[in-house]
Amino acid sequence: MKNYIFLFLAIIFETIATSMLKTSEQFTRPVPSIITVACYAGAFYFLSLTLKTIPVGIAYALWSAVGIVLITLVGILVFKQVPDLPAIIGILLIIAGVVIINVFSKTAA
């Protein structure tokens, strides 16, 4: 269970980092740039901790999928970037893929 907490922290750090990357304006603004680098470092650190027990493919699939959903929500709520229907369908397919892996795959166990 501890490893999924580490994975959750990695996802949160990655979401913050990606949000700050947008506001850093190509690393021309110091504070968002520093937050971006620090949060990406935290994200990779916590992701590396999960790899002690969670297979890399499963951990990365979860990290990517949940990160995509969260950063899409940030885009909608903070940056007013509303996805179109094909983007929404694609995100739903990513979520379906992660659910299938975690529910039916023996690799995820």
C-alpha cells in the first residue's frame, strides 16, 4: 500500500510541475521555473520508490493516465483549455486501459 502512496505523490508532483511549466513561460519566469524543476525531481523520486514493488510498465501506465486526467482538469479549471470531443474520448480510452490492466492483468498484482 505504501508504494501506491508514493505513486500518488509522484502523480501529484508531476501534475504541479506540468502546471508550473505552462506558467514558467519557457523558463523565463524564475519562481514557476524553480517549482517546475523541483516538482519534476520529486515526481521522479517518488516514482522510483514505487518501482521496488510495482512493475515499471504498470507504475508508468498509472502515472501517465492519472497525470493526463489531472492535468486535463487543471487545463480546464485554471487555463480555460476545454478539450473537444475526440480529446475526451481519447482520455476515456486511456482510463479504460488502466482499469483493464488493474482489474484483469496478473502483471498488476
